[in-house]
Amino acid sequence: MAAWVVGGSVAAVVLPLILIVGASGNGSGDAQADVNGVSGGLKSGAVKPEYVPWILKSGAQCDVIKPAVIAAQIEAESGWRPDAVSPVGAQGLSQFMPGTWTTWGKDEDGNGVASPFDAADAIMAQGRYDCFLAKDVEGYKAHGEASGETLDLALAAYNAGPDRIRQFHGMPPYTETQNYVVRIKSLIPKYESVGDTQGGGKLPDGQRMAMPLSGNPPVTSPFGMRMHPILHVWKLHTGIDFGVPAGTPFLAARDGKVTSAGWANGYGNRVVISHGTIDGKQISTTYNHMSAISVSVGQQVRVGQQVGAVGSTGFSTGPHAHFEVMVNGQYVDPAPWLGLK
């Protein structure tokens, strides 16, 4: 739980310790400042599976506060205890005070109640509030009222209050606040994906596309005719499924341009990337059923860049990576393109 600190003592106004999906650019995502090298990935297995989609979504609301920051802050705030209550009354994973929750809390998972003890509600509110603080800090910097790295100042603003950033033209001289920032930043590597979320990879020798997931993921359903597990009709399975956990980074298989990024009926959260002309044919790939999307329409991506996170949205019976290749608008077997055949 964070408190506003004045001259080394805790002031009367007590706030929850929280900062703030990155590529979507919606909400309060006007803060486009430095991110201190923090990537948009979330390390596989570092967070409980039920929290992963919400952390990825919350950490995509602005460019400054990434999923690893959200996760690190939750550890510092509550130790991942959704029922946590501090001595001064801060509540839940993200330790919201009741008055602050009234402003930032919403019913995110549609269960009819907006509660700081509901993980989805708390995590998303945390992101909203953090992005608000980051935007405030950017405003101070733009007007010459503060200097420093945006992430550091946003975290400090949460702990000491945004007015203290302006008063001291940057990081306040409070030991508690400075230690708070150091604590959060020291935890970020624990949660940050080591994958190359900015791309810059290369195609394997002899292959036209790279595997859209790290490692050697198992194929759970190949391309071809099958009985659809939800529609219960015999139809073409238009891609290839890989069995990987929710939250696993879904990676661009080749350099290209994002032509679609959003909800697509049975596909759920879907990204389509155009790779231009290969051997005289127009080639595209698609990434489906994702829990979160990390790119936007018109964006140029590199092979190996994270485009989203594996999930189970749309017509899906569980978390998996559904990957497709289209040649001149027609679905083809991705296996030969990936060097699997």
C-alpha cells in the first residue's frame, strides 16, 4: 500500500500502490515516453494462468506500463494475495483504498460486481490508474516541471503523490519513495519475457517462416479435415494448433505489415500479417484465439516479434496457438512453411 509522504512522514491521504493492453493505444494511452527497456512480454509460468490474460491486457493500455511492471507491482503491493487487506484498509491484489476504487474500479469480467477483491477488476483498474499517472508525469516533463525517466516518476507519483513530482522537479527526496521505485524495478526481470518482443530474429536456414512460438511446441491438431470440437460438423481445420499455455508469446513468423488486429468471431482475438509477394504469390499469416493483442493495424513487424499472447478466445476449448498461412487468400498447410514437413 502506498502513501503520500511529506517530509518523511505519512500524510493523511493514503492511496493504493498501483501503476499502470501496449499496442492497442486506447484508453489513456497517450503516454508514449521511454519505457526503461521494459518489454511487452510476460515470462511463461511466472504468473498464475488465471491472471495472465488480465495482466497482459492491463499492461497494454499505454506504452509506459508493461505487463511485467503490473506483475512486479502486484507482488510488492499484496504478495499476490487477492484477499489482502492492509492495516489502513487498502484492499485486494492491487491494494486499492475504497475512495480510490470508486474512481478507478469497474466490473471487468462481467460478473455483476466491481470489487478490488476480484482479480480481473483490480488488475485492469491498476493499469488504468498507472497510465493516468504516467500521462500526468509526461505533462510535467513537457512543461519543464520535472525531469527523469517516465516509469520511475510514475511509480514515485503513485507512492508520494503526483504533486510531489512537480514540487521537486522529478524524483522526490524521500527514502520510502525511492526504495519503492527500486523495489518495483528490481522485480520486473522476474516477470519480463526474455523473448525478442521487438523482433530482429531471422528465418531458419532453408525455411520460409520461423516457428511462431519459442522452443519446440507440440502440434495438437494439424491442418486438414476434422470434426469441429464446438460446431460438431466435419470441416476444414484451416491452420495448425500448438499446445502451449495461456500467456505464451505468439510471435510473427516472418517480416510483414499488420492488416488486421482485433476480434474476429470464431477466431476470437486475431492478428493478420501480410508478408507481401513470395514466388509471385501474396502471402499472409494469422494468429488466433489470443488472450491479448500486442500490435496494431498498419504496424510493421519483424520475424520473432511478439504479436500477442496465446489464449482461448472465440471458438476454443482451451488455451492453444492456432496459426494459419494464406496463399492468394486461400488457406494452406502451414507445416511445410515452418519446416515441419
